[in-house]
Amino acid sequence: MEKRRILIVDDNKELRASLEEVLRELGHEVVATGVRADALERDDLDEFDLIISDLTDDADSGVQLLSEIKRKRLLVPVVVSSDEAQQPGVVKAFKMGAVNYLRHPYDKEELCNIVEKTLAYKLRFVDDLKALPYVHEKIEFELPSDVSLMNGVLHYLLERVAKLGVIKPERSNLFIALDEAFVNAVKHGNKNDHSKLVRITAELSAKEARFTVEDEGEGFNVQEIPDPRDPENLFKTSGRGVLLIYNIMDEVQYNERGNRLTMVKRPEDTLDAELIEALGQDDNDHAHS
């Protein structure tokens, strides 16, 4: 394995020394400290390829390093180490983004496997991100007018959009806009007629997600939509779905007939989106230098 830079944070001197020894034998550059505050104050945390941190008896103290990495939005994988008595701390660490955990006492083979797996994942993750600025996907669905089919379609599309860094699924309301568009096409456009189709097209890139939802209905007069810029209209029953779509998406446009809706969602302020954009910009800079 290629030499990597690893930070060990462990207040148990013997455990810290044994970890350091094994990792140095594997050929890695190791920095070890028993003082958590020293690790937290380092201004070069982003220069490590891996951090291994113990969980202290105080669960909150044990995840301080994870909190700091999350706050600084660093792309450094963290493996936590603990004994069986600290299981709640491990669960909390995973919820905060830890990628794996080591059990006390250390098993050399397990340690080597986890370190190798974690470092390999980081390399693959960054390589994947480097390619994403150049990805352009087109996905098409042709579905009968059946609302029960929408859940699977939505989850598939959201997964692809999230992969490209356009949204962060747990805090995005894109699901609502797509759901409203599909339901409107089925109920209001095709009048729940299963013989009529709903066509969904998604054109995805790291810069934007463009969705088109088209039904086979008669359409409607788009001019009759209540002003989506007026918040009071969101509380009206009539046209509520369309108003939600207008307020969630960055661009919304109907065709003249009113049976085809085009919606655009651009990247939110997420770590992945920023990184993908930066990677693409770096390549552009190199190309013009």
C-alpha cells in the first residue's frame, strides 16, 4: 500500500504505542498524541489521510474530533477505537460520520484490514468526485398513470441527483416537488386513466438537475396559476402542488398546452457540490495555464 499520513489520538499510552508501531510497520507516516486538545488545535487536519481516535469515558468528549472535522467540512475519514463498554459512544460516532471502529484490545489483522479498507475508500471517493464534473446522465421513464409507482422512481432519481452533489438528501425538499409534479400529471392531467402514460425525463449533471414531466391529458391554462411569489397562495387548496413546485425549484416552465412541466434544480450549499465544482475548476485552470 502507498505510504499515507495517519493521525492517532489516544490517551492510553500503551494502546497508542502499539497502534503507532503497527502502522509504521505498514510503511505509513504516523503522528501520535495523547492530548485531545492538541489534535483539535492542529491546523493541518486536512493533510491527514486517516485519523484514528479513541472514545473516552465521556461520550461527548470522545466525538469532539469528529465534531471539529464536520465543522471544518474536511474530507478526512475517522476510525474510532473503543472497548465494549463504550458502545453508545460508537453509535454516536457513526451518526456523526465515523467510517469504522477498532475494538480494544487491538487485533493486528483487523487493524490492517480496516486501515487498508478505509484508505482505499477515500481514494475511490476522491477519484469518483474528480470524474463527476464531466458526468451527464439522461434517464427516462414511461409509466402508466398509477401513483403507487412514484415512490420507487423518486428514490432512484434522488439517489442519482445526490450522487452528483446537487442535493443533500436528508435536507432537500426536491422529493416534494417531484412528487407533486407526478401526482398532478396522474390525477389532474390523465384523470387517473391507467391507459394514459406519464413520461418523466431527468437530465442530470453536477451543475443542475433538469426534470420534465409530461402527461397525455388536455392540459390547462398556465395563466390561471396563482402568483407563486405570494406566500399567502401556498395556503390555498387550489393549485397548492404547483405553488410548492415553483417555490422549491430554481426554474419552472410549462409548455403552451400545459401538459408538460420542466423543472430545474441547481446545487445547494453542500460539501460535495463545492468539492466537485472546485475539482472541475482546477482542471479548467490547468487547461488554460
